[in-house]
Amino acid sequence: MIYLSLGSNMGDRMGFLQLALGMIEYRIGPIQSVSTVYETPPWGFESTPFYNACLGVETILSPQEVLTELLSIERFLGRKRSMAEGYQARTIDLDILFYNDLRLDTADLSLPHPRIEERKFILVPLTEIAPDFIHPHLLKSIDELKQNCEDKAELTPLHEKLLLPTKRNFIAIEGTIGAGKTAFAHRLKEGLKGCLLLENFYDNPFLADFYKDPKSYALLVETAFLEERVKQYKRFFSAETKLPLIADYSLEKSLLFATKNLSPKDFDSYQKKYRYSTQELAQPDLIIFLQQSVSKALSNIKHRGRSFEQNITPIYLTEIENGYAEWKKTTSLNFIELELNAVDFVKQPEDFFPLLLAFFRS
């Protein structure tokens, strides 16, 4: 068991703690215990108050690997470490307090974390989850250290709790053409450190012709998409894939587009092929549906400049949007909706944080 401390005193403090907790669950290991969150005065410098909490985590990572992941999470959440001396305000601060009873002293990592016994903002939340844990150097329990601590800081417990996320092994991103599915999948992979499955649409030999003459090429283009998607799914799930798997499409997308593009007769035969081809393939634990206006989706399509997409019309995108609306009423898969019209997480990375927070809370 390892014990970690979390702190934030910039921006959405509770949000940053929740984001860090979710990323730790995915990147370091299962969280076994979570303390109350406390508002605490800054320790050793003048600044706004912190929110602080402690976690107990199971991990197979080495101490150095845990440290590397924590520093990566801090960078993802916008912490910019400075060469200036002393303590500083930060969006997120993550520390390893104990790694079992290991004692370690290297250039970049000391275990146990130095001066725990002097810091009430660590001892109070840590006592909640590990009161009997023995400090391997001081040979006293955390509860004893808290009782003997001379730190006079006043800590205020908060009613809002940090929530353990439901860990998903397979996440699919859905939304209309131009909604930002691939960009979102890349950003989510960066946060969760999983493996990407990206749709291989460039290999569809009928796609450009379909946008010029939909009726003539609809069955050819949808059949080619289905065969390639099934092939991709089989290949990924037969390999040693690092979980979570994050795909920028779901197989059910095939039926949705086929419903809109095929005649009733062609759709009937296509649906039979779909059921047969996909019956043994894995389904996503969660689909993240990206809600995007038709006008913004068209702007995204124009901006990314794929020549074969430039003939897509607002009417066609509206039909696809209506298809997704019907799909959400009938699908048996778990899904959440995220509104993207007012955000741009490509140009402003911080716009991604509320979206990731919604995912962790789903």
C-alpha cells in the first residue's frame, strides 16, 4: 500500500483534486481509501487556502514510476514548476507520503516524505485512512504523530466528498461528423494513459465517391466501413492492449449511418451482415457522446481540410444528428453526453478539464 497527499489552491480546487484522483486510479492503481477534503492554510508561505486530502492506493509500479506518473498528472493539470525558491501556489500538488515501509533517499525522491510529523494538513486526513500505520523512520503511528504535532493550523473539513470513478476498460467516443471525436480521444488517452483505436476511414475506397453520389455508393461505402471496423476491433482485442482502450468510434455507428444512407432493402441485408460480424466483439463500457452544433461541425470539417468531406451539407449533418438522437433513445449501451459548443480544448487545453471531470463523475 502507498499513501499519497493531494493539494490545490488555484482555480477549481475541488475539481483539480477530483481530476487527480481519477487519473491516479487509471494510471497508478486501485484507490483503496479516500480521506475527507480539508481547507487548510498554506504551509510555509502566504497564499490562498489549500484543499488537501490523502489517498491509500494499491500499485504494482515502483516508487520512481509512481513519482513519474504523479509529475505527469501535475503537468497535465497545468502545474508549472518554477526554479524559484520556496513554496508556491499551484493547481495541483501530488506527493508520495509512504511506499509500504520503504526508506529511500535519492536526488528526486525521499521516502517517507520529509517532515510529515510537522504537517497537520497531512496528518489529519491521513489519520482518517491509516491511523495505525507506523512511520518506518520515527516508529510511531500516524495517530500518535498527529496527537504530538505542534502545528497550530486550523483545518476545516468540507462536506463535498471526492468520488471514486467507475473504471472503464473500453471507452468509445461518438458524435456527428466534425464533432471532434479523434481530438477528444487523443486528449482522453493523454489523461488516462491507455491505448488508442482510431477509425481507418482513409482506407475506404468508396468514401470520396459516396459524398459525390450517395445513392450509387451508399451500400459499398457502408459495407467497406463495417468490414474495416470489425477487422480493427478483432486486431486490437487479440493483442496485448494496454487498458483502457479508447476508440474514436463505436461499432453501432455502422448501423446508424446505414439507416440514414441505405434503402430499406439494402439496409435489411446490411443489418444481417452487421449482426453476424459483430456478435462476438466487445462492446464499450461507456460511450462518450460529443454534442456539437451543425454549424460548428461544418466549421471543423472545413478547417481540417479533407477534400472528400467538403461537399457535406448542413441537411446531411442534421439527418445524422437526428439519427444519433434516435440511437440514444434505443441503445442498451451506457453513454454520457458532453457539450462542446462553448469549448475549444485544442487551442485551450484547460477547456478539457470540465469534460474529463464529467467523465470521472459518470
